[in-house]
Amino acid sequence: MTARDGALAVSDGTMPCPVPSPDTSHPCIKKIPTGWTADEGHAGGHWWQDPAITEMEKRGVHRDPGLLLSGQPTPWHEPEDCTPDCWQWRGAR
């Protein structure tokens, strides 16, 4: 990623990580920190995510991330379909 003058582009905090997953080619959803270049990367490991999940998150779907970390499929629903047994309500009663 370079600017038009040949200098490396500097992130404003919204620059996506350019490194895809070696297994699935899914993008890393971490951003390059403000003031850093893509070559400098970001702190910590990569967080590769299926673009379909990213779109679901933008819609605000409810899903249990703890189940996702286990590698198991997790049920999900749109916010307007939420019920009191949703994982987001656990401990809130």
C-alpha cells in the first residue's frame, strides 16, 4: 500500500490489515493503528473472519462468541427476533 508519491500510506486508524488467512483467504478484521503503515502491521495476532460474519455483525445479530471460540456452530438471530433466553440477557435479570 503506497501513496501516489511512492511513500508508504499511513493509517488513520481505518486501514484494514492486508494479510489474508493462509487457510481460507478470509480477511483479518484488525485495523492498522493510527500513524502506522501496513508494513508495520498491528499488535497481537490476526483475527481472520468470514466476510458473511462481518456483515451479520454490522446488522447487530446476536450470537454467542464463546461458542464460536470453541469452533462449534452457534445459533444466531436478528435483534428484532430476540427472546428473554438470548445469551445477551444472561445475568441481566
